[in-house]
Amino acid sequence: MAFLLVVLDGSAEEPLRILDNRTPLEVAKMSNLDCIAKMSRTFRSNFVPKSLPCGSEVANMAILGYDPIKYYTGRGALEAASLGLKIKEGMAAFRLNLVYASDKVMLDHSAGHIKTEVARRLIVETREHILGNINAEIYPGVSYRHILVGDEIWLNAKLTPPHDILGLEYIDYLPDCEELKALINNSIKVFRDYVSGNLDLKVSMVWPWGGGRVVNLPKLKDKFGFRGAVISAVDLINGLGILCGLEPVKVDNITGFIDSNFIGKAYGAVEASRYYDFVMVHIEAPDECAHRGDPFLKISALEKIDSEFFSVILNNLSLFEKILVVSDHLTSCDIKTHKHGDVPVLFYDRSYKGKLENTRFTESFSSGSKFIVGHKLLEELIS
């Protein structure tokens, strides 16, 4: 039997006035996860040290048992690993978003959640013109998420995640690096012409951030003795999984948004559990809905995940010895971005003989629970 780790990205947050001081997790009807919760224990954790950026790159590293203070070098290097990119000495990898903005204001960090095939074609057809004379390479990724590989000196530049400046004038957050600023300005001109023939595209420019050098992580097999797999729509998680020795499992039609193939992810996890001791499933949708500032869309995403993903897991519960469900960080619908803070942890262990409470996977149910330091959680629960 396998250990199943489910990361509901950005699912937790603080209570919202529009929800009568409740959270989306508290409002969402999640009967299947509730059934699992009744057989589980709750804990609290915090996967993002205050000294580091509050993002999935830091949080998921901690979730997998790596102290991010020791190992974190930046998001870009993790995503590059998913694409099989070899970063040469003196170079670094950066996330490169396709974004949508007005003349002044950052409106959408995801270019309308552009489809992967459309984004890939856009990047391939325009990257030479975007780069111009800049010594760098651009590689297409998933949806709005792409990779820029360039001079490691760019790591010294002040770079701001686009999802942190939604509704703000982006000119105040341009990189303090002339080459990266030129990259953005080039893309504005190139995309203006490109979009004129594709009026349904909501893309205005590229936006570099999240730079990092190559990181070497000890393999989870050496640390815990298991063979593991990872299922995710996003390069960040697949790259992190590859670096720590997890085998990526392909599932068709997973998008990283509310339209993702959650049923396919669930059956992918069920099938992987027959061959691997450890299966990690990362679900991006709640985070993306919160970045849109839409708590009702976030609730819909959570309910869809429950009916399509957790229903399958519940029906195949006998295949799993342990199930760990976490929110990697808080993502606030109020401010449309991530926040540091404690997050709920739900842990099912079929061998546990102690007393169980009638609990749910929510912020309020976990608030009085035992706190376990983020990067120590897996080690404590897996034994």
C-alpha cells in the first residue's frame, strides 16, 4: 500500500467578509474529503519561512522534507528541471510569464489562462524578436508559464512576481536591469502586432521573475527508502519531483485550472499506487482562483476537486496506507496573492488506533491542533 500526498495549492486563507467571515474551505461542500477526514487527524504547519518568498517553490520543497533555508535557490531552476534543461555555469533560469496589462496596470498574471498549445506557438514564433540582441534563451512551458535562461548576474535584479501586483501600475515594478527591461519592452511591441491578428488573445508582454541557480537535492529514496511518483500540471512541481527522484506520471488534459482533468489525476494516483510506495498529487486550481480574487470560483474549484478527485480516492481507500492532504500556503482572494501563515494538515493513517475527532480539512478545525514544522512534517508522519 502507498503513501498518498495531496497538495491543494493555495486552498487555505483567512476568513472573508463576503463569506460571512468564513473561508472557501469552510463553505465548500466536500463530502468525500469529509468522509476521509472523519478517519483522520488534523495538524497545523507552515511551509514557508518568513525570510523566503511566499510561494509554491518554497512550500513544496518543505512539504517534501527539504529545509528551504538550506536548499532553496529560486523557482526558475526547479521549473527548468521539468523541461530537462541543463543550465550552464554562469547562467541562471527564470520564470517567464505571459501576462495581460493595460497601458499602465497589470491585469492578469496568466494571460487569460492561455491554452498551452496557443502559448507554445506564440513563444516559438516570437522569441527571437523578443530577445533581439540579448544573450539568452526562451523555452516554452505550460500555459502562461515559460522559462528564460540568461546571465546569472540577473539574479541581482529586483524582480516582482506578476501575481503580486495585480491592479497596480507595473511600471513601478519593472526590473532594475536594463536587459530584462528591454526584454519586456521588446515583447510589448512584438505582441502588439501578433495580437492584432489574434483578437481573442489576452497577452500584452512577458514578465521575468523567480530566478534561480541549479540546485542539487538528496533523493527521497535515499532519505526515506521509497520509490515515488508525482502528478502535476505545472513544471515547478514536476521539476522539483525530478530533482528529488520522483517519476512524473503523465495524465491527459490537466491544465492547472478549474477545467483540469481531476478524475484523470485521481485514477493516475490509483494506478501509480500499484507500482510506487509514494505518490504526490499537486492540484493548482484553488490557488489560481484566489489570484483572480474570486472566492466563489475558488469554492467551485474545491467542490469540483472533491466530486471528481476525492470521490475516486475514497472509493479506492484500501490501496493507501496513509494519505496526507495539505495546503502549501495561504492564497488570499482579498489581496489576490500569497500570504505567510499556518495552514491545515489532514492525515489519514489506517494503522492509527488512537482516538479520532469529527474533523474537516479547514483552517478552523486545525487551528488548535498540534503544530509541526513544515520541512519536518513528512519525516514525522511517514515513519
